[in-house]
Amino acid sequence: MGRGTSRRLLTGSRVSELTGLHGVTLGKLVNEGFLERDHASLKYTGTELVVAQALAQLQTRASKAEAGRDRRVIQTIRDALTAGEITETTDLVVSGEFMQLTHTPGERLDATSALRDYRVLGVGAWVTEFKQREPEAFDVDALIAA
């Protein structure tokens, strides 16, 4: 990435501030393959900010039994962001091995109706908030995809 692109990326301290994850935890998540960052600048894109928020909500650790599920969750988020499938109202419903992106309250209700223990990750709300607070970090994602 060029210098201009690097300046648009987010530092670990900014990602920590926005997600509540400590810097040491971010480093561990990178080392364990959950998070990705630019190799030259060691900074994060907007997509990785959203992934970090999901990891914070899931309280991900490689040693946890749910680590495999969490890897599938973050890959689903990355794929949906790349494909442009996430809107303001998009949620990701997660229950054990079950995972479904929903885009309306009705879809979310249908997805959760038969589940007893589930989490709803407000991915669309996070993207909306983070794009308002750090728009340039998401511009970098668009440059990388192009």
C-alpha cells in the first residue's frame, strides 16, 4: 500500500478505543489469525474494525471451544462486506453452528424463532457508526477491492 493509503488506516489504539479491546488482545487476535492488518504499517482497515467489534462481542480466544465458529463468523462478515450485502439493518444471528445474515426485523424473528441460545450481532449498525466516525478506513477497503 502507498503512503496515502497507510494514513487512512486505523492504529491499534484507535481500534481499541472504538471496540473496547485492549492492545494486547488485538495483538493476540492478529497472531491467532482472527484479525488481519497491513503488514507494512501494522494498521487496520474498516473491515477489520468491524471484525474486531464482532470478536469483542463474541469474546473470542483461540483456546475457546467456539474458536472455529468465531472464524466462520468473521469470514461471513468479511465476505458480506466485500459483496456489499450489509445495510444499516443487517444483523448476523449466531447459535452454535447456525449462522444467518438478516436484513429486516421479520427475517431476524424468523431466524431466531426456533433457537434457544443465540446472539445477534448488529453488523449493519456497527458499519454505519464506524463509517461515520472513520470514513477513510472504509475508503481503503474499496481501494483494496478494486
